[in-house]
Amino acid sequence: MSSIWNQARRAARMNPSIIREILKVTEKPGILSMAGGLPSAETFPVDALKAACDEVLSKNAKEALQYAASEGFGPLREWVAQRMASLGMTVSPDQVLITSGSQQGLDLVGKILCDAGAPVAVETPTYLGALQAFTPYEPNFVSLASDEQGVDPAEFARLPHDAPGTRFAYLLPNYQNPTGRVMSLERRQAVMAAAKAANVPVIEDNPYGDLWFDEPPLPALASFWPEGTIYLGSFSKVLTPGFRLGFIIAPSELYPKLLQAKQAADLHTPGFNQRVVYEVVKNGFLDEHVPLIRARYKANRDAMAEGLKKHLPPGCVWQSPKGGMFFWIRLPEGLNAMDLLPKAVDAGIAFVPGAAFYAQNPDPRTLRLSFVTLTPPQIEEGVAILGKVLRDALDNGAQPTP
């Protein structure tokens, strides 16, 4: 029986997140999950948030619980603008749009910049959530060759220039999801010079920049070409994802259209959440809180690095990240991460197959491990299980994988 619902063409391009589907599996008792990109719940500042909720409801309940401005809570926008100075950016509060998580920022960018068939450039590999956000708007993804420092600057010269032109390049310079890599200062300068020369705007996504372990963050890509860059940030990794707060910093000429897209999507980000977060951060709380997160994550990073060296079979390749939440691993020839996932889950661990992070030509030998939600002993146990799954597959004569 045919349906009476004639869906839009874009609906057919929407697909479930493989990560969200895997997370359903990890709800089984006893599974050690290294799959989801979830911050550790142990880092959530519950007491500070509770006190801020009480403060907001005691002093500004009517305003906090009412409809609010689409641009966002003014003092929070001012705080964000001032905070960007540490990344070399000069930002006016009028450029700041508070969003329902940085994921909404990606959707708004896609909505106003993507047309069917228009080229959109992405790193190889790139954030799965960005591919999901852009795909319904039917762009033609162009994969940019990338190495351990990110995108190759020479790639910009080969991007399509004829109409409709490459709409933007989507880049994650800090502890990228999924690879964990970080761009050096020299690479940032070269990439932005190449983007500007090619007249290709940049979408800079920076949810992990505060999660550095050994060296403080380098200047934002936007600092090198402010008028050609949209910057996306988030409170999810430094406070809590449950409040769904992110922000866009946009050039003045684009801000009105992003605001209109935001208004059409949800009118405004919850005002209560914005006021609570501002109450928490306004007096420097993050300067005390985020170092505690870094210390915890660094210890977990070190535990996973040691476990990988100890337990993975020869032929596995990875780099220890300098920040963020992820290890990116390429398996030996003959192994396919997607095929191995059910065996890993049966053995008691979960990971994300890397193929989902490619816009084109996925590499079936890759996988992503998150190290922040488990304890170091759990990480050791989980990596040992993963190593056994891989060794068993190799011993059983895995078929060659390109």
C-alpha cells in the first residue's frame, strides 16, 4: 500500500547516525563503550549549575522562563565575544548567535550556504555530524587530502571555481573528530592563505579546543581571515551537553541570514539555559574547572596509549592525541572495522568504525576510540579485549582489505 505522505527529496538523504545506533547497543549490561563522543559525566559541575539555577529562578524567573531574543542572552553573547580574544579574534557581541548546540550551527550554515549540486569541501576524514547536517541540502562533497596535521593547503587550488563555486571548506583544526589531530601554526597560516587565495570561505568548528593536554590552543583559523570565516563553538565539552548550548560567530554580512534561519528553526535557544550558563561562567569558573577536565582526560589518554602499545597486534597504526577525546586507528591489511564490530560487542567492548567519517572513498580499516568516559583500569581492560578480537580475526585468516 502506497503512503499518502510524499516526502521531500531531502528526506531521502537523511540517514541515522551510526554512532547513535551503536550507543543503543552499548546500553547492554557489561559493555565497555569507547564509541560515543560523550564527555565524562564525572566532569559535570553539578553544584555550580544547581546554585546558578537557584540564582536565576530567585532573581530573574519571569524573564528566564519567558520567550527570549533569537540572537541569544546579551550578557552571554558579550562573554563569548570577549573570550575569543584568547584565540586571536576580535569579535563584537553583534556577531555572536547563541545556538542549540554547535550541531544546530552546522544545520544553519548548511541551510543558508548549500544548494543542490554546489561543492562543499571537507577534510579526509571529517566529523560525521557535519556530513549529516549538510547532506539534506544536497551539496556535492569534495574530499580534501589530509595528513597528520589536517588538510593539505595545496588542495584549495584545485577546488571548483566555476558557478556555483565551492561554497565553503569545513575544518576542525583542534583535536579533530575523529582523528584527534591538530593543525600546527604554520599549517593554519598556510591553509587560510590558500583558502583566501582560492576565495573559498571556511567554517571553523572548535568544540574541543579547550581540551588541550600539553600546549595551550593556537590562534583560531578565523583570526587569519575574519571576514571569510564562520566560527562554531560549544559549551557541551566544558560544562554539560544537556543544556544544548553552542554559538556561531559570523561575519556581519552573513549574520542576518543565520539569524533568520535560527528564527525559523526554533525561535530562540532556551533562555533559562543561557542565563544559568552565564551565571556559572561570568566570574571565571571555566578557568578553574576546565583544567580539572584536562587532567582527567590526559590520564585517560595516557592509559589508552599504553594499552594500545601493549595489546594491539603489529600493523595497527595510530598517534597519541595532544588533546580532545579520541584515538584514530588504522588496522592491519585484511581487517574491516565494520565487520569486526559485532564480534567486539559480543566480547564486551564497542567502538565506531571509521568508514562513517568519510564523505567519499571510506577506509574500512579505520576505527575511532573515545577515552574519556571510562576509568584507566576499564580502558586497559577494553583495549585488551579489542586486541584479542583483532588477533583472533588475523589468526582466522581475514581477507585482504584495500
